[in-house]
Amino acid sequence: MFERFSREARRAVTAAVEEAERRGDPSVGTDHLLIGVIGSAAPGSDLIGASVETLREARAEMDQAALAATGVDADLLVEPVPNRRRGHLPFTGGAKQVLEDTLREAIGMGSRRLESEHIVIALTLRPLRDPAIRLLEQAGLSPDGIRTDLIQSMRRSA
């Protein structure tokens, strides 16, 4: 399936893997895919309405809130150690589902190639508890609004 991805969409997925590695995370999740699309400056990323820094800050706030809820003082923690794992990082089940949904969205829109915009549309269709959706909402963004804007933008340029 990856061979059907456009150059920009591949770059976004590669940026997602790099984001997971930068954080020292053991796998690539939907939140990494979201940040990867924006970080790669892929087409449609400007319609998300947030910068990589904004989403990283939102994720840090979510992490601190989760730690505080368990009684851990986040100020006492050290920076994460970059993941030195050999080989490829695995994708979470949610991230795999997003990539599959990307294909469905592209086919449904009559596209031959899977574009970064299709990735974002697939991300915005995730359930409310999904890390990418929670990250968008933490940053004050509307997944439904992003999806609507992207679909309209793609229809205008078609």
C-alpha cells in the first residue's frame, strides 16, 4: 500500500516515525502521524491550524495532567531518552487503522494516489479517545472543522 502514497504523504509518515523516535516512544501512534503531517509541511497541513510546537506543547500538557492524576510530580522527571531500538518502530493499531482509512478515503474521493490530506481526513475520523483527536482538542482545534475544510479545499483544487 505504501507505494500508492504520494511523495508528500510518505514524507509525512517518515516524519511521524522520526517524531516517535525523538520522544523515545516505543511505537508510532496517531498523534505522531498528526505531528508528522504538519512537520513535513505536507499539503493540507496549513488547514489544521496549529504548528508542530503548538501540538508538542499540547501533548506535554496532556502528559503532565496524566502524571499528576497518578500523583507523579512531572517537574522531577528527566527528559526522555531517545529510542535506540534497532529496526523499524512498530505502528500502533490506531495508526495502522489510519493508514488503511487513508486508502479508503482516497478511493472514496476518486484519487489514484494517497495524499497527506487523506491521512489528515482519516485522522479526524478517529474515536474521541484517540491520541490524535485528544491532541487536536487539547490544542483547541475541531477535528470535524479540519475535515470539512480539507474536503472543501480538495474539491476546489480538483
